[in-house]
Amino acid sequence: MFAIRLAGESETKVAKHRKRRRGLCAYCGQMCEVTRDHVIPKCLFTMPLPKVMVTVPACDACHGKKSRHEDFLRDLLTMDIVGSESPVAQRLFHEKVLSSHRQGKSLVCRIAMAQARQTPIVTPAGVYVDECYVAHLDLDRVIEMFSFIVRGLYFRLRKVVLSPDCKFDVRRLGVEDAMKCWGGFEEYGYNGPYILGGGVFWCVCQYAASDDGITNWMLVFYERVYYGVVTTPPGFVSGPKGRDCGTEGNLKTLIHDGVMRDD
Ligand SMILES: [Zn+2]
């Protein structure tokens, strides 16, 4: 049986159909009525969904906020210049994104149509690679979506809610940045990889033993789109070299624990 949303039916009404219980919201930390939320949105997968999905308890407010960004994330990843090479992403683009665009519902498509400009692509070392279409997206929306995902994964692994005041540094990593980031994971050790849907998503993470709020994540979608997320607690000041300098020392005493599985 599948729950479907009829046109015009509100999120609140849909929320009433979900199995409810009292518990801790993995995203905001409130003790209240919660339902299960898929941390990695279902819309990033083709059907049938994988048997193992990562879910956490979430309050209606957080569930509602997160679900408003989920199609945005799907469209962002499937239209990504690298992500769009994935067969799964291509299928989603043709089956979901295009029809969403035709109905005027895809924010990413609207932004791309209005703003995309041909722009030279240059590596961090200054080497010209190619030209491609580039558009500037709503960064706050991207950061909020990834902060929900990281909060959910963290809760799933550690049964602890990240501080509501935590700061999130979210970066789309090119190949060179991803290799550098991976070097840091190999040097200090990591938890994971946690894999979902045969490569639709996987991630590795590090936590600082000295402070639960300092975490470092590499999230990979469709086996080729890399995002780096670093969380820092309120008031955390990184060293003169930026975020790496601040977290590296702390990450030397890593905690290795946590098994991610659905329950
Ligand atoms: Zn909540």
C-alpha cells in the first residue's frame, strides 16, 4: 500500500496518515509527536525503493520544512554537470524532473532557464577545462537541506541530536577537492562507508572526540557528485588556515562507532 498525496491535500492532512508516537525529533531535538522521516529523500531513488533506508523520528514542523527541499535536491543533483552522467539520475530527470518543469514546479529548472550563462571552468590550480552553463542557486536552501541530512545521519549513528545552533559549512566538491577531503579521512580514520541503494548515496564521516559538535562528512550521490559538510558548535573559531586547521587537531582523537541501519 502506498500513501499518495492528492492534488490540494495539505501536508498537515498527509502527516495525519503517518504512524505517530511521542519521541525526540532527530532534527530539532524537541520531545513531541513524531513520525518516521527518510533522511535521504525517497525522491532520489528510482522504484522500487531499496529495502534498507535510513529513517529517523521527526516532528511535523521539521518533516514539513525538509520535504519542501527534497524535490529541489533531486533536481539539483540530476541536473548537476557530473550527476547528470549517472544512469539513475538520467532516469529520474526524464521521469520526474522534466514533468515537474513542465508544470512550473521545478525551482532549479526555473533558475537555470532564467540565469544559466556559459562560463569557463577552471581548476583550483588555474587550468582551463571547458565551458559549461552555470547558474547561482539559492544557497540557504542548499545549506538547510544538507543540514537536515547530516543531522539525520548523525542521529541515526549516535542517537544524539546535533546542537540546534550548530553551524554547517556545505561545499560541492570537485574531483581535486574530493581527493583532498578523502586524504583527510584516510589519514585520521572514518566511520562508514554507509551505502544506500547500490550507489545512489554513500557517505563517510568523522567526529571529534573532544567535541560532539565537530563533525566532518563526505556525502556522495550517484557515485560521482561529492559534497563536503563540516559542522561546528556555536562559538567555534577555526585556525588561520580555515576550517581544516580547526578540525584537524580535534579529529586526531576520533570516535569510531555507530552502525547505520533502518529499524
Ligand atoms: Zn523537529
